[in-house]
Amino acid sequence: MNRAKKELFVSELSKEIENVSYIYVYGCGNVSSEELFKIRLDATYSDINVKFVKNTLAKRALNDQIQPMLEKTSVLCFGSGDPLNAAHVLARYEKEYKGRFVSRGGLVEKSLCDKSMIKRMSSIGSVDGLRSLLLGVLQAPMASFARVLNLIAEKEEGN
């Protein structure tokens, strides 16, 4: 790749990651091309962009917080969707390819997070799942109250 192509690639990558809600950095040593294709395909279905980028080019495009995570073979996973869902999808492959596809950390909403935080986020579930859980917790007392009122009304009709 000549210098002009590299500069174009860096500027395009910078534009792509400018308004994302998360960027995760993964190491992918000794992962076969078939396994990488499987990760990329599943990530695409989950609206996760996956880029295999030379570290020197990625360091030019990314901010200073992420640059120390770029070592050896790196994969950038980023998007504007749900960062919890992305962490969950990628953690599945981290478990499947033990030691070969490894989280190094990343940024979520412009805040630095390490690999242990990404692991914890993957166990939480999606934002939509958390919203529905909260909604269920909030609706439970009202549903119980409505059932009691219904039973009282039925009892009074029976008398």
C-alpha cells in the first residue's frame, strides 16, 4: 500500500469511528481465516463493524487512550448500536477460541474500559433486555393490585 492509499485509509477509518458508541480491541493470534469469517459474519448480523487493521495505521486513526491496546495482531470491533449486545456477541467467540481471540479493552461512550469490564458487560445482556426487566419489575405491583381489585369485584357480584 503506498503512502496516498494509507492516508486515505486512515482518514476513512477516522470518519467511520468518529461517532460510534463503542470500540473494542481484540487480539486474534492463531485464529484461522474460517474462524475470522465466522466472527465477522455474526458481528455483521449484530451491526458490529469488524476491521482487521495494521496497528501503525490504526494508531493514526484512533485516539491516545486506545493506542496502548494495539499490539501484535489486532481487530477493531465498533458500532453505534448497543455496546452490551456487542460485548455479548464477541465474548461468545472469546470463550469458543480460548486464548486465540482475546479482548484487550476499548472505549464505551468515550470512556476507557479494560478487558474485565467488557467481560462484565457481556454477562449483563442487552440494553433492551434490561429495559424489559425493569418494566416487568415496575409493572408487577400494579398487576397484583389489579388482580386483588378484580377478586374483590367478583366476590361482591357473587353476594
